[in-house]
Amino acid sequence: MANEDLAQAVKQALDAEKDLQGYDLAVRANGDKVTITGVVDVLAEKWHAKRVAEQVAGVKEVEAAITVSTDGQLDDGDVRFEVGEELGLLPEDEVRQLSIQADKGVVTLRGTVTKPELAEDAVRAAAKARGVVDVISKIEVKD
């Protein structure tokens, strides 16, 4: 598949996603590698764009060079609050007990959960929070 055709196929897939339609993401292709650029509001949307592109036929590698930017200035206290709000929406008490640290938008989650999927849920929830540019999980899984 030609570079232009592959880039167009990925662009169409991204544009078809309800959660990504408001963003004017650009796509370049070089062989079977695509690079997505643009700006989204939260880290989860960046991850979603990458997953969508990876599903397009002919794509072997995706570079998500997408910037996460929120309206207004959020400090680390605001980011911790936003992450806490997202974790609070999860049904499991142990996830809401996790420690949240933020440093320039990089969030570190610490604590203990009883199932690996709870740690994954916590990371996905943190990625939905405004101001988060990356999530580091230091969550331990113990029975």
C-alpha cells in the first residue's frame, strides 16, 4: 500500500471514532509505520488513537506524537485532584485507596490491589484525567 493510501486509511479510521472526531489529527506514513500528530485533551485519547491506528490493515508500527493539552493551566495539585476524581468513579474501594503523586503532569500511582485488572483499571482511569501526560504504575498486586 502506498504511503498516501495508508495515511488516508488511518486518518479515516481516526475520524470515524466518536471520541476523536473533534481533533484534527494528522497522519503520515512511511512504509508500514505511521506517525500521528495533533493535540488531544487527555492521555486516554492519545492511547485510543494509537490503538485505532494499530488496527488498520497494513500498519505495523505507530508513533503517537500527539500532544496532551488542556484548556487553562493545571498545577500538580489540580492533576492529583482530577485523578482522584477518576479513581473515585471506580467501584472497588481498594483502587480509591491508592496514593497519587503528580510531577508536571506525570502521575505515579502507588499502593496495593488484589487483582491485576484493578491496577489496569486504575491506570486507565488516571489517563482520563485532565492534565495527565503520563501514568507510572507502582501498584503491587497481592492476595
